[in-house]
Amino acid sequence: MTASAIAVRGLVSCREHAVVLDGLDLAFEAGQVAAIVGPNGAGKTTLLRHLAGLDMPAAGEVELHGKLLASLDPALRARSIAYLPQAASAYWPLRARDIVALGRLPHGADLSRPLGSRDTEAIQRALERVDGVGLADRPIDTMSQGERARMMMARALSTEAPILLADEPVASLDPAYALETMKILRDEAARGACVIVVLHDLGLAARFADRIVVLADHKVAADGPPDMALAADVIDAAYGVTFRHVSVDGVPQPVAWERQE
Amino acid sequence: MNRWLLLLLAVLFLLSLAVGPAWWPWRLGTDVGWAIVWELRLPRATLGLLIGGVLGLSGAVLQGWLRNPLTEPGVIGVSACAGFAAVCAFYSGLAATFALALPLAGITGAAIAVALLMGAVRSGTGTVSLLLMGVAINAIAAALISLVLALSPNPFAYQEISLWLAGSIVDRDLHYLAMAAPFMVLGAAIVLGAGRWLDALSLGEDTARSLGADTRSLGLRLTLGVGLMVGAATSVAGVIGFVGLIAPHLIRARVGFRPGATLVPSMLVGATLVLGADIVVRLLPTASELQLGVFTSLVGAPFLVRAVRKAHAAWLAT
């Protein structure tokens, strides 16, 4: 059996002496979209940060293709894992094309020098995938929130890493942008990437993910295909909410209905 | 743009050799005339060029690293700390026994201030809080300088040091140039290669790290580089404020706001500003020559006010 694209084994994460993740074992495969859902404070973002190598585990390990992530050369790690943080933004009003080009830094690009043809091609492909070629020469501060989010996604795509981590990429986006973003992530998986995305919207997760990991109380509450992971006995307890378990075209679309007393 | 700046710099450099109490000294055609050029004007012009360059570059580096357009060695207290350390070296007698004590003390003081500020940013300090921290560091450094002077047995110490701290490159001979130049050049060489990671930091520290930036070693590298540049500059010329603020501002929009792209142009603009200002103070009809640092503050402080007002609301909100 070949090693998973990325995996955590016995991952324990602590912040200021509080346990955020308590002994997680998860393996993620190439060519799939895995959604991580769960109530606020369950540790979704923390899990993603560990997968990106940004936080160090208190115990356990993160493995990239069977090798310890912590012992990997930062440049190799950066080429292998693209990370799109929550509410990604830029501190300076850079041109969109420059922002997307930053995704090529792991490949040795330097924006103060002329970019190589492999870099410019990757930047162009990333812009095309988010339908942003027409925006490329505009400064980021003149864009709408949706356009900006697309450029940030293009920055993550231009690395062309085999693993793509996205933390709530559809938060505060209109339905049209949200659907488009999910389609972009699906396309990446179809190209063979291992896509791991933190989502709040269970309906979107059910429609676009191959697999859903439900985190609750710092542990994995469920892990499996959408109809299994979003089953009544799982998410009602995980969220402390009674859901109406509706299904549209055979896809579960749970609706949060009442807070449990 | 860089080509025009270089041309302007060359013109200003020649003017700096020519302007002063004795105009066009080489036309005197005597040993005295050439002595003025070689021993007074040339070191002064070269120091102006180097000090302006490193101040402009330090401003661009600090603004890129701290992701804050209002940061500058003078405003946030880096120059003041370098000044305090240099004053200590001077009045402890260390500078008299060991020639390099002055620049080394300045470098240490500057590096400590940069490290303090970087530590603050790591734990998430906003733009305004950072500037207030700079105010505090400036105040502490000024108070400590006064304390050291009060303890000094030399009755003229206070006047001497106030004049020196106000920033000037008058009468700095080749000895001063030789003492400070290597450190300034070394510091510039250390930070000039960091441009691509400053670019990455425009997306925030987490994203920069995910792109392969080792932010801890980058922080050490920039602290060392800025410390070398500002410390050496301050130890020979005192505090010349606002150059590091103005230089990156003048060119940022022209280079598309990318931090790495501001480094070299900021260095050239900084050198232009200080060389130009040092010529202007010689021409002003003041009884005694106006201190260079006083002049840059007179011009630069209103610039800071304007920059604060123009700064994007989002920068100030955090």
C-alpha cells in the first residue's frame, strides 16, 4: 500500500495549556476533496495549521507521503503544500498578478527579477482557473471581496502543490462565488490534488466533498462519505443542535433547526 | 527610475564637494583648496551618501517587515537607542581607548531596539500601538541620555552631545568615514537579498511561512542588518530622522507597492535626500549652520502627519 498524501498520527495540539486537538488519526488521499466541519472551537483551523506545518504538535506527528513533515526542508514543504488561510488578504495594495506570483516563491521565483517561463505559465493557469485573467493587472484594494478571494485562491493554486489546504475559503462570499470556489477545489482534486478544506456550510460540504471529517470536542466525531458523516446521530450531538435532515437530489442538506436545551 | 536617481546623486555629490564657506575650493588651485576637497568635503559627501542610503534602505526594510507604512528608524526609536549606546561609549571613555567602540555600541543599541519592536509585532501589535511603542522607546532613550550626561564630569557634555544628537555630518573626516562605512555596507548587503521574503510577508506571517519563509532567521537577519546600518550611521552622524519614512513613500506607488521592489530605490532616494539636505543647510542664511537632523525633522515631521492621514483606514484600525 502506498503512503497517504498527508496524514496525522496521534496528533495532540495544545495552546496555553488547553488541549485543542486530542489524539487525531487521519489520512488524506490524492484526488479527493475532504471537508473538515464542526462547531466553533472544535480545532478545525488548528488541524489545518498542523497539516501546513505552521504549528508544532505537542505529541504525535504529521507525515507527508510517509515522511515526517517537521524534518522536511522548508522549500520542499512549501512546494508540496499550498495553504490558503482564513480571510486571506494583503497588507499592501499589490497588483493581483504580483500576488499570484508569490505562489511561485517555493519554486525559487524572485519577483524582483524576470520570471521564468514555467513560473509565468503557472501564474497564467492559476488565473484562468479562477476566471481572473481580466483582473490580473488591477491592484487588490480596488477589488470586491469576492474578486479578492479569487485572487488569493489563485495565489494558492499557482504553487501547483499536490496538497491544497483551504481554511473557510467561502466564508462571507455570495452564493455564486461560494459555488464557484467549491468547483475550483473539485477541479483541483480531479487533477489529482489532495484537497482539504475547512467549511462551515454543511450543505456545501455534502455536495462537493468526497469525504467529511466532523470534529467536535477536540476529537474526530465522524469521518466518512457525506451521508454517513452528516447522519442525525452524529451532527446533532456534535453541534448541540437538532437538525432537520433534508435531502436534495439524494444529497443530505441538514438544516440547523433548534438549539438543544 | 533608478538611472535618473543615480544621475541626480552624481550631480548632488559633485555639488556637495563644491558648496560651502569656500565655494569651488579646487579653483583656489592651491594645496589648501585641495585639502578642503579631500579632507573635509569628500568624507562629508561620502558619509551623506552612505548614511542617506542606509537610512532609506532601513526604512524600506522595517516597513516591509513590520507591514507598516509609518515605520522608520527615527520615529520608532531605533536611532535614539543607537544614540544612547554611543553616548555611553563616549562618556565611559571606551571610545577613547578603542576606536571601534563608538560604532559597535551604536550597532548594539540599534539592534536591541529593532529586536524589541519585532518581538512586539510577533505578538500582534497594530500600527498605532507600534508607533506608541516607538514613542516610549524614544522617551526612554532620551531620558537615559540626559541621565548619562548629568553623571558626566564634563560640564560641556550636555551642549556637546545635544548638538551631536541633533544629527550632522559637518567636520566628519576620513577617520569617521573609515570607521562607519564598512558596517553600513555590510548591513546593506545583509538586507538587500531579503526582498523576496519581504514580498511574501505582504500576505501575512502564516502565508509567508507556508511559502517557505523561515521567519525566525529572517527576523535575526533583518535585525542584524538594520542594526549595523542605523547603528553605524547614528554613531558618526547622530539622529537624522524621517529619511527612512520619506524615501519608501516617495517610490512605493511607482514600484507597485511590492516591499522587495522598494529596497534599492529607497536606498537611492534616501541618499539623494540626505546629500541634498546637507547642501541646503550649508546655503541657509542661519547664524551657525543648521543641524542636518533638525532640517530633516522640519521637513519630515509634516510628511509623517500627511502619511498618517492618508494611510488606509484598515492599517490604522488594527
